[in-house]
Amino acid sequence: MIKLLRLYGIEWKESRRSPLWHKNLIVKLLLAFTFIYLFGMFVFLGVILDDLMIKLPFDEINYNTYKESFVLRRLNQFLLYYFLADLIMRYFMQKLPALAIQPLLHLPIPKSGLAHFLLGKSLLSPLNWGHALLFVPFIIELYSNLSFAEASSWTLAIAGVVVFNNFFLTFIKRTSEVDWRVFISMLVLLSMIIAAHWFDLIDFLALSADVFNAFFLQPITAVIPWVLALLFYGLNFYYLKSNLYLSKLSKSKRSKVTYVGAGILSRFGVVGRLAEMEFKLIWRHKRTRTVLLMTILFLGYGLLVFPVDTYQGNYLMYVLFSLMITGMFILNYGQYLLGWEGSYFDHIITRNVSFEDLYMSKFLVFIIVSAAAMLLSIPYAFFGWKILMVLFSVFLFNIGLATHVVMFFGSLNPKKIDLNAGSALNWQGVGAAQFLLVIPVMGIPLGLFGLGVLLGDETLGLIFIAVAGLIGLFGTRIWIKMLAKWLFSQRYKIAKDFRNQ
């Protein structure tokens, strides 16, 4: 245990002694304000969670029938969806814990200790502690409505499910990186779940209620999530311990990239450091900074539609404006994907960084900005909770499909761009590809929504849009690899074109 604590101390000293620790104060302050905002949102949702459950129109689950437990029973119907969404979010947002293993292997630290350290480090992810912000206020209220044993067993089980999700997702990501069949299996499983729900083969609301109700009705069942969590902890431990050898570490074909970053993204490997550099490029140059500022201005675009009586219930307009609110940066910045770096593209192709990492870093930038736009659009729920549903469905489409479409078109026939020029009346970098990409980015979601309307339900159209986005998200690595392979084959031609412009 003492050696593990020393490892945490070494990591802290490494980051604290960085020469860039005291720089980028503005970035750190912005991240701090973002964290405070998210912290407040989760706590607020946790405080009003019981009130939301009371207002849900479930007549069969009422106070007269179930007394004080009716609020919890209503919530339990949705927890299966909640934790499934948590798994999907973790897949794309939770990074595998990393450690510079090679300098430590010659020290008197057992490999099992290093494996335990990495697994314990994964529990520090904000995606784990975010659940506490949401559930703790609700749990405090729960103890006043149920017996101590019932409330404690349900709380213990929920904590176990969170820990299970953490280690299950960690194991899937580790194995899927070396075996693509794991990724395909997970995609097939998700497709089967969606199909079962779509064709009413399984009532997931009832299944969720049965599972999570059992955690407080039969307290002994609360140990099941913890048993599963320990099982996947063991699988992760065995996998890590089996690969902590110099003979395996030396098989890497590429040396370590030495780019240094000071922000939070720099802690997440090569892709994170490249994404951090991308944000610096955006903020330091006039035209890219204008694109970002225009994205912020478009957050208020919904005020032209959502509160206007003329457009009340016009979901087609909701979808169109939601595309602009959560996808404006993807469209405006991504359409010149390679053009932004036209002045130093020769340097890019000589760096010891794969094109796959390059594209993944740009994808990460799109995800972060679009997710921030989605979070800042939550107040639009004041005009109706269905507006929030539209925004979220379109957000999934934007990060799942629109990003890949834009990156593909943005890589075709790139034009060198002067980064210090303004955006107003500036047609530099504009080509046929920039006009063509509007068709799939806007046409696909509108077409999917229209298909749902033809089948008789506007909600169905929103589901089509969201599912298309989820499918695109799960295929991210496949699309990125295809783009990277294409860029690798065209790198010299593109570099020559940039030099001649």
C-alpha cells in the first residue's frame, strides 16, 4: 500500500514540476468554471430528482399502492437506460489510465502492484464521481422514506453498478484496441438491444424495474453488482500483469512523441496533446478564433424559434436549428480541416505521429466543443422538455456522423488558409467540397426525421436521428482508420499542392 501511495506521489510531482505548470492560467480558470457549472448542474438534478419522479405520469406506480417507495420504483424503471448510456459515454470519453511503466520495471515494485495502481487510478475518473453528485441528494431523501436496510442496500448496489461499469468498460477498451472482434461484438450486442426494444421483444422498463427493485426489496442481491465488478477487476488485473514486460513493451513500432502540454487534455496521451495544440491554434489566430466565437453566438439561435408561438410543435424547425446550435463549429471549422495547417503541412507529414492520431485529435476537438454547446443549451428546456430531446438527438448525430462526413469532405482538395485573416467576406479555402458537405450534414438528419414522420410519429424520427449518431460513434475508429489510410496515400500530393498555393 505504501508503494502504491508513492506512485501517486510520483505522478503528482511529475505534473507539478512541469515547466508549463504555471502557464495557461486562463485555460485553467475556464476549466475550473466549466467544472463548477457541471458540478452545480448535477447537484441541482439530484436535488429535484425526487420531484421529477413524483410528476411522472405513471398511474400504476402511485403512493396508494407502494407508499413511500413509489418514487424509487419510478426511478428504477429508467436506471437500466441510464447505466447503458453511462457505458456508451465512457467508451468515448473515459481514457484508459496510463503510467510510464518502463522506468519502474527495474525497481523493487511488484508487477501486481503496478497493475493494482492502474486499476485504482481508473476509479478517480470524473465519470465515476459524477454519479455521486447526482444520486447523493436523492439518497439522503431516500433514507427518510425507506428503512435503513432498504436504503442502504439500494445505495450499495448503485455504487456497485458504477464500479462494475468502470471495470467492464476498461476491460472492453483494453481488449478492443488489440482485437477488433471485441468492438464488433459490442456493436452487434448494442444493435440487438436496440432491435429488441424497437420490436417490443423485451420490455426494458419492466426489466429495469425488476432488477433495481430487487436491490431494496431483497437486500442480499446488492452484492451481485460488486461480485461482477470484482470479476472484471480480476480480468483487468490478469491482462495488465500479463503484459508488463519489457519484451512486450519493446514491440512498439513508434517511439514516444515528446510534445509537452500543460492542460488537462495533455494527460490523455498523444491524441489529447494534439487536441490541446489544436485548441491553442484556434485561439491564437484571428480566423479560427472568429469561427469559435461565431459558434458561441449561435447558441442563442434557438431564441428565434423555440419561444415563438408560430413554431410551437414544429419539430422540423427544431431539428434544423438544433443542427446549427450543436453542429455549427463542426461545420465551420471542419470544412477546412487540413487547410488550417496548410502552411506547415510538410512538418505534419514528418512528425512521428500517425495520421490516425491526427484525425482522432480533431475528432476530440469536435466532441468537446459540440458537447459544451449541448450543455449550454440545456436552459432551452424551459420552453419544453421535448426541445431538449431534439437537441440531444441532433447532438448525437453531429458527433457520431456529421463529424466523419465533415472530416472526409474537409480532406478533399484542401486549400491553404491564412490564419490571421478575418472571416467576413473571406472566401479563401472555399471549394466545391465545402458546398457539397452541407447536403449530407443537413439532409441526412432531416431525411431521417421525415421518415419517422411518414411512419406516423415525430418521436420516431428523433430516435432515427439519435440511433444513426450512435452507430456512427461506435464506428468511429473504423472511419478514422479509413480517413488516415486515405491521407497517408495522398500526403505527398497534398503537400505539393499546399506548396504551390
